[in-house]
Amino acid sequence: MKAALILGLCCSLVASAATAQSKDCKPVHSFKTITPGEITVFYNQYPPFAYQDSGGQLKGIDVDILQRIASDNCVKINAMVVDNAAVVQGVVAGKADLAIGGWYRSEARSKVLGLSEPVTLDLMGVASKDGVSDVSQMANRKVGTVTGFLWVSDLKRLFGDNLQLYPTSVALAQDLASGRLDVGIDSYILQSYGQKLGSYRGLKVEVAKPNQQIPSSVQPAQTGFLYTKDNKGFGEAIDDTIDKMRKDGAILKIVETYGQSPTIADVGPPRLAK
């Protein structure tokens, strides 16, 4: 991903997502950051990966993993919520050490950024009244999707001008609710999480059936953390914690805590989206 979404807060500083470390803390790794002793993090409101709850607390799948990274290495977290377009660019420009929030591990990003080990899979999701999941059965329906996802170009090729494009998941969900759309295609993680919060009422949310005409439905993109490309020591620290959390079951537990299917944590070997 990722598509522009959800609650467009911009450039506000939020409280540290990690408590101060003990003076006796011994870091597993040593690495440089913009501000010594803390990780400067840019993110966009993108639940369930990274978001502020109603009490202003930073939460999410990526946030919980980040807290473990910070704890392992005796550093604080300085998290800043910015506009979606500014997240990645902030890391490239050296204004932030790290970007979180369900970002694709892609070939293009690997040229200008460091990419962590994969965290989750971005499954293609389908919301409809009857639970259709096979794209080949949608020819005579009003179908919409959100810009920014890997499957968009393939859906354009299959549906042509009949495909409705939306700038945000919220706009897509609104047209589904009003009946202006029959089928809404979006990230399964976003749809299933939104349904648990009360969205998509009266609709069924399914994982799209694999379709060879849509490669990302067969081999979903992997998400990960994005960091400054030349900061190899930081990348090694991130990957080490992710690897430990996968082996000890912590990532699976986090995914389930946010109401997600264990399937999204079964990422397989690292690969890059094209």
C-alpha cells in the first residue's frame, strides 16, 4: 500500500509511544538516529496499523512491534502524525528515522529506502451483500476500489471505465452503504477491522479468491517498516526484533489482538512488490 486514508491529521506531535528506559537498560544493538536516544517516527492515521485512539494514545500492529524494538534497544519513540504523502518522503529526506503504517515492501522503495523484514500480508478484500469473492463473477455489478493498491491496474484492465475509483476507503465504504456500489474492493485488513468497528453493516467481507489475472490476489504484497537507506545498523536492529517476535509468537498475538486473521501474519520468505 498504501492508499491515502483515513483521518487526515497533519504534522502534530504526539506523546512518546514508549516510556523512558531504565538507566540499567542494555541495548541489543547500537545504531544512529536523528536524535540520539530516540527514534523519530512518521506515520499517517491508518488503523489497525498505526493510529491515535480517542484518548490520544498511539496504537496499532506496527506500533506494538515498534515498542518492542525501542525496548530491546533502550530508546524512546518520538512519533509524529503527518499527511499520508509526507510519511515516506520524510524518511527519504532525513526528517524521520522510520515510517510505519502498513507500507508495501516494493522494488521502487528499495531503491531509496531501507525495508524491514515483512510484518504482514496485504490481502485483497471484497465487501458485498452476498459475499462474492471471485472477480470473474462481478462483470455485471457496480464495482469500486481505492487508488494506491497493487490490484488497481489489473482491475482497470478487467472492468475498464465501469470500475469506480475512490481516493479513500471511507469514500468507498460510504457508497457501499448507500447502495451506489454493489462490490467494494479494498485491503482485507481495513475492511475486516472497519466491520468490527461498525462499518460495512449488512455486508459480508471476504478475502478475494486468487485470480491469475490479478497477481496480487495470488501473491499478496508484504508490509514492513521503512527506514533511512544508509542506516544499516538500525535496519539490523529492526529485523532482529521482528525475527524474534515472529519466532516467539508475539506478532501473531498482536495481529489477533487487533481482530485480524492469523493468515496475514503468515508472510513467507521476503519478497518485493513490483
